[in-house]
Amino acid sequence: MRKRGSVWLANLNPGRGTEPGKIHPVLIVQSQALLDAEHPSTLVIPLTTRLTDNAEPLRLRLPAQGRLKRDSDLLLDQLRAIDNRRLTEGPLLQCAPEFLARVDTALTEVLDLLPVVA
């Protein structure tokens, strides 16, 4: 069962240019309502073990936990929709609500979704 905030392995091949390819862990960020409705694609953020310090809001560090064996960075600028058949194994872990709040804040900044003041 896919849940918002869970980390799964996904086959991201073929990667193009700066896109991650291969099999990578991904964080599911799609709304739970769409997941429950069995929408055919899922919004995810790929993870990498090539860590870069002090790179917020483009990267957030997710420490190794659960079945995620290595510290990883979320690549927030690589947000993408994937076909559900690309999700190969999971969940590896379920992120804490506090961490998801940080992800939401970073996505708001990366996507320039800050509230417009009239």
C-alpha cells in the first residue's frame, strides 16, 4: 500500500541529463487521496547517497533508518511523476510527520508556491 511519506525503491531508467536513473529510493509526496483512489502515477522525490551539505531547499538529508541503509539526500529539484509500475519494492520506511513538514516547506520554496499577498 502506497502512503504519502513512505520511501520505496523505483526503477527510474532511463535517466536523461541530470535526471537520476537506475533503481533509486524515492519519497512519495503525492496526496493520500490520490493514492487511495489508485491514481495510475505517483509524485515522488528521488534520493541519492551522494551527499551535499548545506544545500536546502534543493536537498534535505534523510538519515539511514528502517530499510534505508545509508544516509541520503532528497533531490527536491528532481520532483517527478512516475508510473506506479516503476515502484518496485516498499515501503522501506515511513517518514515522521516532522520530516514531511520540512519537505513540504522546501517544496513550497522550490516550486515558488508561497502565498500571494494581494
